[in-house]
Amino acid sequence: MKKDIVDLQDKLQALLLIQQDNYTQGKVADYIPALANVKPDLVGISVATIDGKVVGAGEYQRSFSIQSISKVFGLVMAMNRIGDSLWQRVRMEPSGQPFNSIIQLEWEKGIPRNPVINAGAILVSDVLTSHFSASKLAFITFVRKLAGNDNIRVDNDVYQSELTHGNGNAALAYLMKSFGNIEAEIPEVLSHYFTQCSIAMSCQQLAKSLLFLANKGVDPITQKTICTARDAHRVNAILSTSGMYDQSGEFAFSVGLPAKSGVGGGVIAVVPGYGVICTWSPPLNSFGNSVVGMNLVASVAEELGLSIYH
Ligand code: GLN
């Protein structure tokens, strides 16, 4: 492995330049209108390592809407809170469907395929809403602690935009409720879900905050246990098989890292035993994954020999 590359910062800068003209290959998400206002040519990359190094290039300190990357934090909180009973309400299989699909959910009687498609993350939001007296506060507090930054905020414009354009997500929630798989009141569950999706963070903060997944559940900076080693393994497994939605197979095939994307254009990739890569570029492909973000993760992984399948 070439993990000991001395000047990672320069390397990241060079990789960004190569992607310079690729922003036109995707389309910025506009089904949540507040996301459509983001400039398409902004791009950032950060790598945090478990030995405490954080480097970055481009707009790696600029906050963006983390969207579905929040599903990773929510999953860890729910696993910690209710343990293995979570897996009676949501499965751990790839869906083979778009992230917001409802079709499978009816066939499968309101049990979502996995916790990182929208149905699964809404289910997880129900767990958090039902098991924390103030789930939104608990969520943002968890994220702030992990990132070591108390200034991380929810973007209220994005939140309002999601709320007013969230009928598809509401349909998923009501369908699950009709099968008895949602406990709390739907408006409360959706409000939690949209809040966590609307958190704004930078590549640097995201990379740092997820280091525990690269370090068997222990935050390497504070030495605090965030989840068990078994659960860190499980989250990474789910991210490997489902984190890039219906492009997860291709991503495993060509890159080989547990990863999660969000429609804000962010991608995080966990490198067990090494660190976390986070990229940001708003234009998305048809699967809802950032085009340039995926290219960048792929090129860093290739340059540094990071695939878990080597
Ligand atoms: N908030 C978005 C939604 O519910 C999250 C989707 C995503 O980032 N893939 O549609």
C-alpha cells in the first residue's frame, strides 16, 4: 500500500484540477428547491486519518447540506439506543431501487430493505423520535461532539424546503405506519428526518466526525467509544452494499470502500484502519450520487491503494 504518501495535500489539489471540467456531467438536485441554489462548480475534498491528520483541498472548509450522509449518524444512534431489535424493523439488504422508491416497501410489508434508503432512514428517525425526549437536539449534539465543533447548524431554508416538498417521504412514512412499523406520529418523525438531512457541514468536519468507523468504533482523537466494534463493522458493511444506492455494486467494483452519498453533493468513504475521505461537488448523476465526488474518491483510493478488497 502507498498509504504513506508524504504530501497528501498536494496530491488532493492535483486530483481536483483533473476534475475541473467534469461538473457539467451532472445535475444539481432541484427536487428540494433550496438545494438548487448551490453553485455547481464548487468542489472540496478532505482526508482525515486515525493518527489525527486532517488535510484538504478546494472548498473543503465550506459547509454544504449533508442530506443522506446524516443517515450514518442516525443509524449509529439507533443501534446504540435499541440494540439488535432494530433489525426486526429494517433489513440489511441492497434495495436495487432508487433511494426514494416506494414500490418494494408495499411488497415487503412496510419493512425497509436497509437503513440508508429513505424508507429505512425514516424508520430510524421513528426510533430516535420515540426513544429520545428531544431527538433533534440529541442528533445535533451527537454530530457536534463527533466533529468537535459546536457551531454546526441545521440550515433552516433547506429544512423548510424539504418540509414543503416532502410528500414522497411522507408517503413512505404513512405506508410503514399502515403496516404497524412506525410508532411515533408521522409529522414528528418527518420533522426529525428533514432536520437531520438539513444539517450543514464541511468535508473536513464530516471526515473527522466519522473516523470512529475507521477505528473499530473508537474516536481516535478523543479515545471515546462511539459504538461497539461489531456495530462499526455492521455500519461499514451496510455502507459497502447500499451506501451509494443502486450504484453500490459498481462503486464496490471500481473503488472498494464503504461509502455514503447525499443529494447535497457530498460523499464520505470509510477506509478501515486508515481514515475517512469526504468529497463535495453538487452535480449528481441519475442515481443521486455526486459525479465529481465519486470520481475524486475513486482517484484517491486508487492513488493510495485503499480498497478493502485488495
Ligand atoms: N432529504 C433527501 C430526501 O429525503 C435525502 C436524500 C438523499 O440525500 N439521497 O430525499
